[in-house]
Amino acid sequence: MRKIFFITTLLLSLSSSMAQTSIKDILKTIPQEILPYVNDDQRKEINEFVGQKDTIEIKNALNGTTRIHTSGDNFAQFDLNETTKLQIKLLPVNDSTKIICIAKTVMRPISDSSISFFSTDWAPIHSNFNLPIDNSAETLLSMFTQRPDTMTTARYNELIKCIEPVIISANISNNDYTITFRLDVPFVQKSEIDTYKAITRQKTFKWDGRSFKIC
């Protein structure tokens, strides 16, 4: 109950931050530390074409290619380089208030995501909104694995002990207000990939205006 009260109070405090409500507005002011090696000229190029094209390609400050994919007025994905993507989603709190959810995923050598939240003027919001991003390794293993009926308990426990470190990746939907998490198993031999797939489960969480609830 105390946690729900805290989240509700936090969201109500954001109601005055209303100048920016579309993904195009958000991208105009995204901080440099969140969107690295994209300079002012490249930002202008992004802002010019967001809303006109579903996919934009620019040369970034490292002379590489950054791709921007947009969907509607509340989602954008930056493929910063070959190994890193940044997903940005505007989440509605009520008819006049939104918050920003960002999932940054490093995809090599294994997908590993971090989730952060901001007001629409880019003030950090220090809450996980009930997402499993601050949970212990033991809790994550319990949440994202399940023993198949065809597997012995001993074999299942043996596999669980080999999952280290415990890493989850996240994908924000561009169609709705859901985030799907999965457990990524590092350092597995090719012959064991299917075995580990059999015990891992992905979980989807849906935003309800105050927090995320598991679907």
C-alpha cells in the first residue's frame, strides 16, 4: 500500500510538466548523455524528418550510421550502432500528463538492458514502477525460469546453477504500452542452447497509467 501511495504521489507531482507531449517534441530536447555522439546538426536532421518517415538514417559523430525508427507519436527506437539500441516510449499518466520510459540494450556479447524513467522535461524519476529491474538474481531466476514436466528437478537445478550472471533484456512494444522481458543465458555451448530455452520464460508487463502489471 505504501508503495502504491508513493507512485501515485510521484505521478501527481509531474502534472505541471506538460509542454512536450509527442515523441518529436521529446527528441528535440533529449540530453546528450542519453543520446550520445549525435551532434546538434544531426539532431536538427532527425527533427526535420521525424513524423515524415518511419525510418531515418544519419551519420553520427563517430562516422558510423545511426538509424531512427518511429511509430505514431509516442515511440522511437535508435539503433545507435551495431551493438546498442535505445527505445523511447511516452507513457500516459492521465489525459494531460505523460512520462518517458527508456530501454537501453547492449546486444553483444549478450543482450543486457537497463530501464529508466523521466518526466517530459527530462527530470529523472526514481522509481521502477513495479518492473523487475531491481530484483535479486534469485528472484529473477524464479520469475523467468520454469521446470518442464519432462525434466527432472535435479537436472533443472543443475541448469539454474549455471546461469551466471543473471541478465535480462527488455523490449518496448511500439504498438501498445507493454514491455517484454526475457532471461538471456550467457556462455552456453551450442549443444545446450535448446535445453536452456526449454526452461526460460519471457514475461510481459503492461502500463496501466500508474505502474506496470504483469500480463
